[in-house]
Amino acid sequence: MSEWSEKIAAATAAAERTQAAEAVAEMKFDAIHAQATASGDVASAVHTGEFHAWMAARHATDAAWGLWSTVMDSRPAS
């Protein structure tokens, strides 16, 4: 396996793991959002740790896929 292939495989795996963590964080926020909606105070959902964790996870996912894109762009000419 070439050095670039190893780098893209690692970047892909990292981005996929980060995206999976984001999905978990989103599900946790969805539960809090549903509770807030049921209680009639939907706006309170954005002031929770679950919301902030989800936003941080989204940021991490964007960064991971950004790194993947950088590695992809560095592919040597064949």
C-alpha cells in the first residue's frame, strides 16, 4: 500500500468514526429536544449540554472530512 493510500485510509476511518460520534450526539440532543417540546419550552433545548456536545461533534466532523479532502487532493498523479 502506498503512503498516500495509507493516509487516505486513515483519514477516511477517522472521519467515519467522527461522523458516527456526531450521530450519537445528535440522537441524544433529539431526546432532549423532544422533552423540551413536550414541556412547551422548546427553546430551552439549545441551552443544554447535549446541544453543545452535538454542535462540537458537528464541528469535529467537518474538520475530519476537511482533512480527508486535503489528503484526497494530495493524491499523486498516476
